[in-house]
Amino acid sequence: MSNHFYDALVGAIPSRDKSAIELADGKRISYGDLYALVETLSGHLIRSGVKPGDRVAAQIEKSWQGLALYLASLRAGAAFLPLNTAYPLPELDYFLTDSDPSFVVCRPETEKDVRGLCAKLGRIHVESLGVNGDGTLLKNAGGAPIQPVVARGPDDLAAILYTSGTTGRSKGAMLTHENLYSNAAVLKDYWRFTGKDVLLHALPIFHTHGLFVASNVLLLAGGTMIYLQKFDPDQIMKLMPRATSMMGVPTFYVRLVEHPGLTKEATKHMRLFTAGSAPLLAETHDAFKTRTGHAILERYGMTETGMITSNPYDGDRIAGTVGFPLPGIEVRIADAETGRMLPQGEVGVLEVRGPNVFQAYWRMPEKTKAEFRADGFFITGDVSKVDERGYIHIVGRSKDLVITGGYNVYPKEVESEIDAIPGINESAVIGLPHPDFGEGVTAVCVRAKDASVTEAAVLKALEGRLAKFKQPKRVFFVLELPRNAMGKVQKNILRETYAGTYAKGLA
């Protein structure tokens, strides 16, 4: 029976003895080890009542067993739903209520709370998985009979990733087997990944970058990944001799440039460094090239689309641009209101069409309809232009989305929490250039009459209410927010006013 993307991954296995994953301590997990666990976990999911099309949600720390859970969900015909480990219980409540999973895997330390939450939502199977394989999942999966691979076609749901807009709650982007397969196959070829590659993998795997770009591409290439819990410059430099490539967010490269061990000699064996999930500052690009001789390859994508564009493997990798459309993907720059295509050099909204573009927003048909043109192009909301050489520049975001450290934050959610704090009359949340995170979440607030609430008080009040990456790094106070004639807050003025707020090294 055919399972579209899973079959492609299994077909790419170079040999069962080859290392699929290596850990920092040198322990190796072979392709045979990995897929043996995948088969066991898949059988356990099916035995536990997971049916084709069901959602399997996971809020777990990064581990090779967690990667196996993702692959097992595909094998069982389920849709995998990775959730950021930073989400506190109130946010987790929303995601589980909205996605209605039949199986939830959480961290051992949160299992009691998650069980209590799921008990309110109805019949949901809850188990736990720790970073070292501890928890109830692997214990309970032991002895599960091997089940046949569940048939899934190209258009069947493979995953749901929650993304952010500027109003309302997060939206679940429904990604099909073909969405994942087509994007991984294109990137494997475009970036020249083969079974000889060893990737330094310090990205989280609850995010499209670490899971659907890095992990999918290397598995499809039959390569090896060095799986690291987090990014640590000293550890990266120590392990670099074992690697051929690295994928990272701009923060990684900012910190590597500051590391004394980063030299041409230390990186001469490396084939490729890529950056994405947030804008890479030209200064960082230039500094890295000066130190190593390597030009970082910057690319651009979205949760809803996977990767859309890339700087070339061969040819100029130009700082401040995201390159060209990937093979098989159509991109155009259009007028945001009319959809009229704009000529080269003019600024408009970037729209995309191709096999990588998601199916729909989960249970949001009207929102889905609003984000697509009649001819099938998806409206990204990113303000862009194409230069005379055909390179695409992302010059802003029409939806005011803040991307900090590679994570999406929509201002409305943060503003709602701040506005509920006693002593705050109203607030506006913006993103400002930040040397480590690409953008720093910043709040500009108006105090209520006679109130004396401080920056520290606002930050304290938000603890536990929002994931840490969504919390403002700075809070400023003004007598009133700037507004246009229609009463809309002019966030562009706020960005100009507070530009340069984040000096290098400031949190």
C-alpha cells in the first residue's frame, strides 16, 4: 500500500547500518535503529486508536525518538502536530481544543497537567517522552505488533503547523504529503545534499525549519544529522570537524562570528551554511564571509509554504536578498489590494503558487479563501520587490508580523495580554531590528490616568501568560499612540522612533 511521503523516505535509506543521527557524545543511531522504532511507535499509535487523518500532537523536547514519533505518525496515516515547548498551559489549551487530536505526547514533567487539560477536552490518549527516551511512550509502545503501512496519497494531510496572523488566534496550516515531499526533494537537489553530508542540526524540531527543512532534506538525501539540544557556539565549533553543512537562524551566525575559533582553517572542509526563519543582517553576512571565506546561503519560506526562494548554490549569494524562486515554484509581486502584477523594481506583496503551498487553514474556510487569489496564488503578506538581476528582496511585512529568533509573533495577541494589565490603557506591539533575534518584540504603552505601572511590572505580569519568545524584550511608555486620520495606530512611526533601541548584546 502506498504512503506517499513516508514511502519516499524509506526508499531513500542508504543502508540500515549507516548513521542517521549522531549525538553530541558520539552515540550513533543507525537508519535501522531509527526505522525500527518508527515501526514500533506506528503500531502503538494504531493500537491506541489513531485512525487515518487523526492528529497526533507533540509538545516534547528535541530527541531522536521525537523524530521517530513524527515519522511514525506519517506511517500510521495521521497528521503530525508539533507544538513549541515554550507554550504555557493556557496556550496549549487553545491548540489542543482547536486541533482535536486523538493522541498527545508531552514531556514527563508536564504529563499530569496535560492529562488534566485533555480530560476536559474529551477522549484523548496522553503519553510522555523525555529527552533521553524516558516517559511512558516508549514503555507503553513495547511489544506493539508491527502494522502495515497505512495508505496515504499526495493530497492527504501529513501535518498541521500553527502559524500567526495579525488578528485573532493562531491558524493551523494543513500540509499534505506532497507539500512536504516536493519541498524536501527540491531543496535536496538545489542545495546538493547527498548521502555523504553530515548536518550540524541545532534547530528545534517543533518548527518547520528544523523538522521539514533540515530533517526531511537529510533523510531524503540519506545523509546524517548531528542532533544537538540547543545552539552553543563552543559545542558547534568542537563538532564542526565531523560535519559538512549547517542550517541555522541568524542568531547562530551572530554568535559564531564572535567566537575566536571561527576561522578559514576551521571551516575549510564545510560545504554549506544556510540561514533562514528571520532576516539575516548584511553586517553578519559580510563578517562571516570575512572570517571564513564562506558566503551564507539565505533563503525564504513560510509555515504555509515551506521554502519558496533561495540564493543560488553556484553564483552570487547577495546579502539582504533571498535569491530566486525554487524550481517548480511560481512567485509574483502584486498590488496588495487589486492583485495586479507589478513590474520589476516596484514594491508589492509577494504571492506564490506551487506544490509546496499548503492545502487550507484548519477549520477556517473563510480565512483560507481570503488568503488565496482566484488563480490559486497564496498571498504571503510579505512586502517584496525583484531587482534588476532577478533577486528577491523582502522589504517588510504588510501584516506587521514579528519574527523573533525564527518564531512568529502576532502583535494582537501580545497587545491583548498587555491591555488587560491594571494601569495600562492601550498598547502597540512592534518588531525592531535585534542583533541576536532578527527582531525584538517591543511594546509601546499608554498608562491609564494616574497610573504608575513600570516596564518591570508589565514584564512580570506577562510571565506565564505568553510563551517566553512572545514576551516583549522592552516596554516603552508614551502619552498617546500616533494615529492616522482613520484612527489606526501608525506602527511605522513607532518603528522609526525606537529604531536602534537594541544595542549589540542587549537582551
